[in-house]
Amino acid sequence: MKIDWDRRTCARRGHVTYAPDEGVLRERLRAETGLGEAWRCLRCGDFALGDPHGSGPADEAPLVPRGKVLRDLFILRFLAIERAVRGVFIVLVAVAVWKFSNSQDAVRRLFDEYLDVLRPVFRHFHYDLDHSPVVGTIQKTFGYKHSTLLLVAVLLLAYALIEIVEAVGLWYARRWAEYLTVVATAAFLPLEIYELTEHISWLKIATLVLNILAVLYIALAKRLFGLRGGHRAFEAERQSASLLEVEESAGVMV
């Protein structure tokens, strides 16, 4: 089912109307009804009763996202939410690593105590905890230096900061954030692929696929790095989607 992004957004946020000073264009956007004056919405094109939300020269009218631009904005905000959630999770991991670095011995003793309790239980089910890869990995972390763990916590916080900055920029559709997202995400793709060679999981596969699709979509749809005409073509596409531009062109043709 095809989504009408214009009407969907107007249903949630309301219409956006504008009365241009130019006579011909003004008349194309205005209508008289039995209930009073109505103006065309700059987003969905429907007529809305009441006074316009703004007025002035057509060049000063708000550039209201519509059509494909709205769809792109929806996808960017989905990616922004995903980045924000990931950033918060990484912050929590960094805090956990920092706390662990300050109480390594206490955590080790607690872990060993629980291991002694659980060892006979797992042995009953023919599972040897002493040769478990998970247990072995945890025990290795106890041998890390305090300074090493602090460095890991700092690097995790830096990574989380990048994710959160990406999220804020993508939410507001900032072009610098699109470049940052593509560069940062592409830089980590080799690491994600390497992790899959070490251990395959559905979560890792899904994350890798999502990141590859995000890089391709943003780079192509937003015409980054000169692709598909670059920034000039992107701005021309945005302007051509404006209802005022469409109506002004139609008025000239008439």
C-alpha cells in the first residue's frame, strides 16, 4: 500500500498555509467557500478553512517538506532513533566497564563464589563450566590492567558520543550529520565483518545489513560526495517539490 506522506503528516501536525503577495499565485492558492476563505496547504495541497498562517513574497514562504522529501525525513529519523538507542546502550556499557575497573578484585571474588555454586549444577547436565568459552572470556577480563579498562571505557564513551551526535543531526536532517553517519558507519563495517568471521549471530548480521543499507541509502538519496549531481541537484530537487514552485510554474504556463 502506497503511503501518502503529505496527508499523513498533515493529519498529525496540521496544515501549513501561506498567502503570497504575487496576485496570480495568490489566487491559485485561495478559494472562497460557503464557510469562508480557504487556502491551499503547502504540504498536502488540500484547502484549509481560515486565515493563512503567513503572508509575504513567495520567495520568503517556508520551504515545507513534502512527497519524497518527507519519506526521506521519516527514514532519517528512524536511523536517528536507532543511533540514539545504541549510543545510550554504549554509555551504559562504558559506565559498567569503569565501575568494574575500580572494583575488579571484588567482582572476581563474587564471580568465583557463584562459579563454585553453579559448577556441580552444570556438571549434572554434562556441561563443564571450567572449559566454557563464555566463562573463559570473563576470567580473561579479570587479568586486564586498570589503565587498560579505563582506556576501553573512554573509547566507548567517545564512540557513544559520535552515535548521539549522529542521532541529533539526523533527526533535524542536517547535511553534516548525513556525511558523518556515512563516514563513521562505513569506517566500522570492516570491524563488523571481522566479528562475523569470529562468531556469527543473527544480531550481528542484522546490524551489518542495516548499516550497509543506511550508508547506501543516505549517500545516494542525499546525493553526498557528488553522487547523482551532488548538493546542487539535491537543493534543486527540494525546491522542485515545493507547492509554490509548482503553482508558480503552472501560472506562468497559463
